[in-house]
Amino acid sequence: MYFLNQANHAVRSRLEAGLSSLEMTGIQYTVLSVIGNRGGISSAELSRRFFVTPQTMNELIGGLQRRGLIHRKEDPSNRRILRMTLTDAGKQMLHDCDAVADRIERDVFGAMSDEDYGRLAELTRLLVRHLRSNDEAQG
């Protein structure tokens, strides 16, 4: 866990620094990315996915909405659920953030062989799936 934490902090620091020119944080970028890939996701689903409280996620989403990056619309089958999609400005921001993240990813993992990088990605996905399934089973 120590090594995962150290790597996480080092990469997040670089990402935060790179995204600062876009006035975005790492978590904002990640949320935009998830909304972009899973249009129609709710804030409750996002809060579970990011292991944060619904209140924390609503604050984050509110900031993205005020910046005009996301749009929230009532779910037709349950009006209490607000589904999110990216606006055109949100799609552009995601594109710009992806370019920053890609540059940082090339720098961070450039010393690894493609095989080592693929194995690291595979192991990390396996770990995340395992942790999420345990959380769902306990919750």
C-alpha cells in the first residue's frame, strides 16, 4: 500500500500542476471523464464510484455546472434523479484535459516497457474491481 500511495501522490501532483493552467483539478477532470464516457450518470452513482459522500459529490458537480461544463436533467422515470451530460464546453474541456493527462502519462510511464505498463494497468484494474465488489457486498 505504501508504494501505491507514493506513486499516486507523485502522479497526482504532476496532474494537478498540469491541469492548473485549465483551472481544473484532478478530481474535476476525472468526474468530467466519467460523465463523458457514461453520459446520463447520476451524482449518487458518481459518489459511490469515487468513494465520497453525496454531499461532497454535489459540491463538485455544482462547480462544474456553474462553469457550464455539464448539464443536469431529470430522469423521466424518477424526477428526483438528475442525469448528467457534458455540454459542448465540457467536451472541449475534457479534450484539453485529456491532452494534458496524455502528456503526463507518457512522461510518468515512459521508462516502462509496453509489457510492464500493460501488466501494471491489468493489475490495477483487477485491484479496483476487487475493492469495488467488496464495497458493494458490504454496503
